[in-house]
Amino acid sequence: MHKQIKHQVFVLLLSFSLCAQNQYYLSSSTGNDNNNGSQTQPWKTLSKLSNITLGPGDTVYFKKGDTFRGIMLLMDQGQKET
């Protein structure tokens, strides 16, 4: 029974970590900044990406072969691991 509780706690924690991760997609050729940034509705420009705050585990995908013009500034927050 103790082993079953550990397993349930592990599954619960794993589900929280998976939910916290976001994926954003950009395509300068087929995207639109009015889209939601999903794989099927990518954003078009880097400026749209600049308007969100990326969290730990978030991933940004750029469409292969597309050209993205502009500036992308990544800021680091948090604490250094000890």
C-alpha cells in the first residue's frame, strides 16, 4: 500500500510538471501574430514572442527555412543552482 501511495504522488507531480511547460511556434512564411502560437497556428514575428514571459521548460520552435528579422532578448531570472 505504501508503494502505491508513492506511485500516485509521483504521477501527480509528473502531471504538474508537464502542464507547466508551453510550446510556442513561429513561422515568418505562414504565421500570423493574431494566431495563438500553436503548431497549427504559429506566430509570424519575433515581436509577438517578445510579449510573453517564457517559463522553465517552455520551448520555442522556429520553422526550418524561414527568416526572422528583428531582435530577441532573453532575460534570465531565478537563482543559480548550488
